[in-house]
Amino acid sequence: LDTRIVLVRPRNPLNIAAAARAMRNFGFEDLVLVSAYEPVWQDARAAPGAKDLLRSARVVPRLLDALDDRTLVFGTSSLTRRRPAQPVFPLPQIGELLEAREEQVKRLAILFGSEKTGLSNQDLVQCHAVLRIPTEKSTPSMNLGQAVAVCCYELARHGRNISGESRAEVNESLSAVATAGELDRLSEVIDRLAGQGAESAQSSARRRSAQVRQILLRGRLSSKDVTLLLGVLRDLDWKINHGGEKRSKVPPFRF
Amino acid sequence: LDTRIVLVRPRNPLNIAAAARAMRNFGFEDLVLVSAYEPVWQDARAAPGAKDLLRSARVVPRLLDALDDRTLVFGTSSLTRRRPAQPVFPLPQIGELLEAREEQVKRLAILFGSEKTGLSNQDLVQCHAVLRIPTEKSTPSMNLGQAVAVCCYELARHGRNISGESRAEVNESLSAVATAGELDRLSEVIDRLAGQGAESAQSSARRRSAQVRQILLRGRLSSKDVTLLLGVLRDLDWKINHGGEKRSKVPPFRF
């Protein structure tokens, strides 16, 4: 049972240490921090919490580095101002959600945004679904360490921690589910072909790119599906660049 | 729906503020602190959190002052070293627990011990039951603010917060349940008559006193039951002090 907690741009060392402690309390071991400021990270390691877990935590520059091998990615949000394109589930329903996606659950990641702004729309684009912690409208925003504690408690309640029942065998028998990294590569190729990369300045292009990603995430693709689709796209690219010419052995660029 | 959060001897101002914030997040308003050091309390009010809730919180000298009007009292513990006399329930089962005690739920209190030592045995004596937050054996002790967050989340999940469905009407129709204050008074009279007050130096006497309290808490007494039992004890006391004499109008001491 492989559940990763990902803190995106955390700012407060005490919160990072508190998150690590809650993970230890409820039996989680895999912590990744995305673009944490070095001084913040240094202070977190010195703060009271779960020092061994903080020592083994990874710090990566980009969100995708934290998600590359994941087969299911959930963002967390109080969703006060936003209405994301992703399906939204109240945290207490996570049990049903995990059951419905049994084949993807094996390598799960739960993302938490920064204390000030939460997850950005760009972060949420990488998520299969958004977990809404059911807080009051008058005070929706939770402390980061407490949000991690509540989510870890709920995940442990459904056996998603190290002492939970192993569902790995069930998953092994299923065909390999596409990882976040594979789906990201596929999205990028589509964006490039359609001329609507995430780098594009136009918000309409960015929105369409995000929508395509959501379709891919919803599609529950296997690794094989991704390979097949990349082949189709390679053929399309060839045709775009060479008109009706017969295809050469070497494609114009490597996907 | 009247649920009170009680922090017993909290030491860290940041934890008090974090507890208040979690209460606000999940729709709880009634916070009482028992024998909090004045400087700690001052700092807590200045810390980021739910300032309005901290302003309206009460600080009381003794645990009973926080419980006086409560009809159901739960302590929280990771129970690593202790085996309390009280029934123990894992926190995720609180829904069933509340349903089974529907008539007592109306004025609920949840107690949290100090960061260092948790609730003492003397604190647990006041509790109808103990909620065990199901943490890992290797790292059982939770941060206070996070423990409050997890419990408030779980209580809100079962509609025990301000936005929960009102069960007050159901409760109104039931006969008035004895409060913690009434039961404490009854226990004290029994202790006094039996010469085994909580102040007694003998641990065997203290243990018996605690056992009597547990029996009373288990008994689901109404306020009327308490009045009746106090009457019986008053008669007993008279007989002890006056042998077979006819009872006078004035009892020897006021219960």
C-alpha cells in the first residue's frame, strides 16, 4: 500500500514538521515536498515532529517530479473560491471513491497546497479528483498540519496506511495502470501537436489543454493504452509534416 | 447541538490556537481550558488561529467546572501505557456510540489532556468513556492541535457540530439526564459517608471511589434519580449519626 503525501510550496517549517508527525501517527512514510524554499526546509528538519520521516523525505523542483510514478492523484481544497474541472468528493466519501477506482489505488498521491493559497489551478490539472475537506463556510481554510492529520486519519480508517490490509495482490493481476508521468507525456505531445502548450500565453489554449488532461485522467488508461496513443500521435505528426508522403523510418521528433 | 471541547492543562499557546482554529473549521464554538497557566493563555490569544473563539473561551480552575452541566463526557487518549476502567472506543466508532447514548448526547464534552502527559487517571474518572484515536504503536502520541482537528472532523461527520441536524427535539422529550455536576455531587456524598474521599491518602480508597463513579456514570441516571438517591443517602447518614432515633426536621449536614 503505497500512499504518498505531497506538500506543494509549503512555507511554514512548523507545518511541515506537524504534517510529518501526523503521517507517522497514522502510518504513512512517503513524504515529498515540491519547491520548498531551502531555509524553510532546513528549519522543518530541526522542528519537533517526525525527524526520521523528514530525513527520508524528498524535495523536488516540480510537481510532476512528485507524481511521476503515481496511478491516482487527489488534490485537497476547501473550494471556497474555485470550481475546478475535476470531480469533487467530500473527504468522508473517500472510501467509496477508492473502491470505485480499485485498479488505480495502488500508487496514490494526496496533494496539499501552500498555507496561503492552497493548490493552484495548474496543480489541480494534474489531479484525478479533488477532495474537499468539509469545513464551515465562515472559516473554510485549515491549518496545513491539521489538514494532513485529518486526511491521514481518514485514509488510515480505510486501510490505506502501512498497517492496512494489503490490496497489492489484487492490483498486480490487473493490467498496469498509466502513471501520472505517462499521462503527462501524452498530454504534452497532444498540446505540442495542437499548438496549445501549457506555456502558451493564451488562457483559452491553457484551458483547452487542461480539459484534455482531465479527459485523459478520467479515461483510466493503462500503460499500454498510452503507448498505443503515442503511436497514433506519431503517425499524425508525420502526416502533418509530410502531407501524403510515405512514412520514413525516422519520425521527425522523439515523443 | 451542544458539544464542548475541553483542554486540560494545555502548555503550548500555538496548540491552543490551533485547536480553536480546527474547532472553527468544523463548526464548534464552545472551548473551555482547565488550569491553563496565565502566560500560556495570554500567548494563545495572540497566536494566529480563531481569535473570536479564543476571546469567548472560558478558563476554569478545576476540571469539574468545565463539566458541570454536561450529560456525556468523553476523554481522549492513545492509551499506550494505560488501561482505564472506562469503556474504550476507537474514534471511528463514535457514530454508533452516540446513537447508543442518544438521550445523553445533548450536552457533550470531549476532553484533551496536556501535550506531555495526556489525561490523568483522575481526569478519566470523570469520563463516561474513552475515545482512542487509532494511531500507530511506534508513534502513538498526537500533537494536541491535530488531535482536536481529527476529533472535530469526526464529530462533524456525524452532525455533532453547529450546522448538524438538530436532535434537540428528540432529547427534549426524554427525561432530563443527570449532569456531570450532579453525579459528582452524588459521588462525593457516597465517598464522605463511606469515608473514602478523593482526598484520602490510601490508594485502595481512591480506587474504590473511582469505581463507584464509574458505576454511576454507566447507570445513565436522570436528574430525578440523583435527587432520589441523595434522599436515600441523607436517611442513611441520619441513621449512622443517630442510631435508631426518630429523624428530626434538620439533617446533620447539607448534601
